[in-house]
Amino acid sequence: MKASIIKIGNSKGIRIPKVLLEESKLSSTVNLSAKDGKIIISSISETPIDEGVLLSYSALAKEWNTLEEDEAWAYLQ
């Protein structure tokens, strides 16, 4: 199925026919990626993310991002 790339504001886009949307079962939010000259549109999990977990990972990442940690693991490089 052919589609034309159209101007949408400062961007460009395509119209996805209803038949393809129904067949693909994509939700209103998707993930876009590019690989080997192709644009890939894929579903995103609708599972809510616990912000507390993300904040704890962020704190852990800062804790591990120190000169002492770099020196301790330097022999592995």
C-alpha cells in the first residue's frame, strides 16, 4: 500500500489507513524507531510506571557514578 509523505507544520507525516490501524492493533501512543532505511512503528506497553521506582533507580545511578566506583571497576576495562 502506498502512502504520501505530507507536510504537518514544521514536520512531515503520513496518513495511516483505518484498515492498517485496525489490523495492527496499535494504540494512540506508539514507539518510533529507524533501522536500515526503515521507519518502525510499534506498540508501547500501556502498563503504568511507578514514579517511585524510577526515582530510586535515578538515586542509585548517581550513587554509582563516582570516581571511587570507576577506580574499583577499572581492572575490568
